[in-house]
Amino acid sequence: MSTAQLRNIGPKSAAWLRQVGLRSAEDLAAAGAVQAFLKVRRAGFKPSLNLLYALEGALTGCHWHDVPEDRRQQLLAELEAASAALPPARGRPVGGPVTTAFYNSDGEVQPDGGDAVADGPADEDDGLPT
């Protein structure tokens, strides 16, 4: 049975699953809801958590609204653990803290931004008539 015929899986979700190599109910069952969700997300799609619950519902044969709250929390914990174990996505820089350095007229860094000069020393001759 293809994933498009599974309960809770609409055309868009089925297309995402096909594009990440999950083409049948057996493929989905082998991957599990969390890994299938991660594959879709790592492929560059932007699924909401509803897809995670829909995948779980498809695997258990229930409507995604009927996935029990304790199972939802368990899925979220599994997703968080699996996401933390993955390396950063290729082609995307790992975000880090952004800092801004301000320099005074002597070229020294002013950590608090005090006495900062935006374009260089004010007494510099730029060649323009005054």
C-alpha cells in the first residue's frame, strides 16, 4: 500500500514522503514516525508537528487527533533526542552569537560602544572643501 492511501496522509504529505524515499506503508513502518518526520524536515520541507502526529496515526490506524497526549509527549521527546544527535544540515552555516565591535579613533576596541566612531576619526582629511 502506498503512503498516499494511508489514513491521515494527504497529497502534500505523501509527496514529501515519496521525495525522501518512503513510498509504502512498509517503508514508513520501518522508519517510524519520528525518523520519517526528520527525513522530511532534513530534506528542506517545513512540516508542522501535525505531520508527526499524522504519521503516528497512520502507523497505529487512528485519526491524528486521537493520538493520546502521553504518546504525543513521548514522540516530542524522541524527536528532540533524535534531532540533537544529528549533525548540522549541509549547506547551512551553524548559527553562533553575533558580536559588534566599536573602535575609537586610536583603533582600540571599545567593549561598551562608548566613544565609538562609525566612519573613522573625525579629524581625518577627506579631501572635501569645508
